[in-house]
Amino acid sequence: MIEVLSDSTTLDPGTAAALADSLQALSARITAAENTAAFTTNNVWMILSAALVFIMSLGFSCVEAGFTQAKNTVNILFKNTVDTAIGIVVFALFGFAIMYPGTFNGWLGFADSGIGLNPPEGYEPITYASGNYTYWTDFLFQAVFCATAATIVSGAVAERIKISAYFIFTLFLTGLIYPILGSWKWGGGWLNEYGFYDFAGSTIVHSVGGWAALAGAIILGPRLGKYDNGTPKTFANSSVPLAVIGVFLLWLGWFGFNGGSVLSADPELISLVCVTTALAACTGGLGGMVGGLIAFKRLDLGMVLNGILAGLVGITAGADQMSPNEALFIGLLCGLVVVFAVIFFDKVKIDDPVGAISVHLVCGIIGTLAVGVLGKLAGGEQFVKQLVGVAAYGGGAFVGSLIVFFILNKVMKGGIRVSAQHEKEGLDSHEHGMRGYTITYEE
């Protein structure tokens, strides 16, 4: 039975105090319920985003296997499968604590939680990260980013690197190079204090992977026969349909890559980020098509596919800062540039079978610098900050990777490159004892 009190009703002090306490308790319960609902929604979105980023490893596998020769298909798939496993495990053991050390000098630190996955002292799920996600979700989302940076290298060094050398390098990249560099911005380090901006990793993920790929390609040298006659030789792709599937898987995963980088389930910001991501991918593909027509006088599907990826890489640094029109421009620019970047690297005889360096390094730089030219942060001061960040990450990632590859090449018997015989006959049969494609004919 509910009694309605009129305005003239007078409550005795004891009843009034009890009623006030009841209302206060009810308000607290409502607030707690709202916080729990928001926390759950945020966390679910972050887990979903991590799953979308995780599926990008399959996208890279398909792109790289499709763009390389059939005799190396198993090798490509093996590398992409195992380096994902290595990247997540190593990031759990060391990388996460290095990338997010807490209070540190801004250059290098290690979390007090120690080796392995250990929540900070006094950990409470709903208060961690302002109630946006749990400690475990935080790790998982960051771990799949780390694995993405590792797999970028695979395509650029494809068809000629010893798989043992590749996996050793992956250990260093995911356990040291990427986490240390990532801490400079996302871990609250010196570049974060300086004002450098990289929303979802055009530089921190893609350019770092691209610089590492460039270092590996330089130490390895080109594939046999690639530049023998002065003109770059085109090797037969194993499966163009597989490459197309890979690009669309990557495009799908990018909605989690960028959308998840909002770090909450903020509906307005997620919507904007996903729209700018989609638009940049579209104009990137169109830019790749136009660039292919200009450069090769044909409708080059490979350049359209790399153009899509170039647009995605380019928008990643400022996906939350750009208007739709600015996203369209960034994607178009990156799609055009990636075509001529591929041509440039061929001219200087840096062999990159899938165009990873052009897509991730070159367009990562363009996208990062675009934050200082377009969008909400545009201005001369911000452009300088972006330029400093690009230079710092370039120096750290390239020099660090070059040192690791150089040492491996010196200490490993026969260097990090497979023998000429194995390269000619294919890595599948020599390193894996199986073929990616087996065609049988009926008698």
C-alpha cells in the first residue's frame, strides 16, 4: 500500500530522517546499477574489438599467402600462425609490464606487478581504467595489437628468411622493441608528455612494424632473380582470391582496431571512428586504382588492395580527430602514394613481396603527420610534435630491428637466409615437408 503525502503533510523528524536515508540508499543503488551496466557494456565492446583485431592475423596470413608464390604458402601460414602465439605469450610475460610500467622515467620501465600477468595491488575490476574494462581485457586488447605489429614483418621478408631467424626476431620485437616504444606514448612516457598524438597506432603499431620490415629486407637482400636484368621481375601469385579475402578480413578487423581504441563503448565516438575508418579505406582503394592506371596503364587489383590497406593505416592515427571529408582525403592520398612507394622500393632494390613497407611504414608516417595538418588538432605546433614522434619511433624501431637482424645474421650458421637451393625449390617442402596446394589428376 502506497500512501501519497500532500504538500501540507508534516512528518516528524524521525520519519523524515528515515525517508531521507531510504531515498539516499535508493539513489546509491541506482547509481551502482548504472555504473555496473556501463562497465559491462564497455568491457563487452572491448572484448569484441580484441576479437576483431585478433582475426586480422588471419587477414595477414591470407594476404601474404595470396601475394607470394605457391611453393612458399605453408611457410607463410606457419609464420603467421606461430608469431601470433609467440607475440601474445611474450607480451604476457614481459611486454605488457614494459609497455605499461606505471610511474617511470618516460623511456624505459617495468611494472611493479613483475613477470607474467599480475593485476596491480588493490585491483578492483570496476574501478580499473575508470570502469571501462578489466585488467584482463586491457591485456588482451593490447596483446593482439602487439601480435599485429609482429606479423607485418612476415610479408616483407617472405620467401627467403629462415623460419628460426624469423621467430627469434619476433621474440625481440614483441618482448622488447614494440613494448619499449609503445610505452613512450601509450604507457605515459616522454612522447605522451610532449604531446605527440597517435590514436590507434599509425606509427606505434604500423610504422614500427614497417621499420622492422625494412630492416629485415635490407639485411636479407632481394629474392633470387628479382632484379637480375635491371627490371624488377614479377613472381606469380599463388592465389589472388585469397589475397582479396585477406584484405576484407583486415578491413573488418580494423573496425575493432580503431573502434576499440576509443577504450570505451562511447556510442558517438565509436560511430565517428568507424565511419572515418570505412571512408578512408574506400578512397584508399580508389587511389590505388588511379595510381595503378597512371603507373602501369592497367587496372591493377594488387594496387587497389594495397590502396585499401594504405587508407586504413593512414586514418588510424587520427580516426577520432578527422571529419568524414578529411578521412576521404587521407585515404585517397595514401592510396595514391602507396603505388609509387612500391615502385620506389623496387627502384632501390629493396624487395618486399607484399608491399608491407609501402603500406605500413610510408602510409603510417603520412597518417601520423596528417594529425598536425587536418582535424581538430591541426596546427604548426602539433605538426612539429607529430614529426618528432615519427622520427623517434623511426630511429628506435629501425635501429633496434637492424641490430637484431644484423647480430642474428652474424651468429647463425649460414646467416638468416635460406640456401639458394631451398629458395629455388620452395620453403614448404624443405622446412615443412608439405605443400600448400596439391593438385591431383584422375587417370
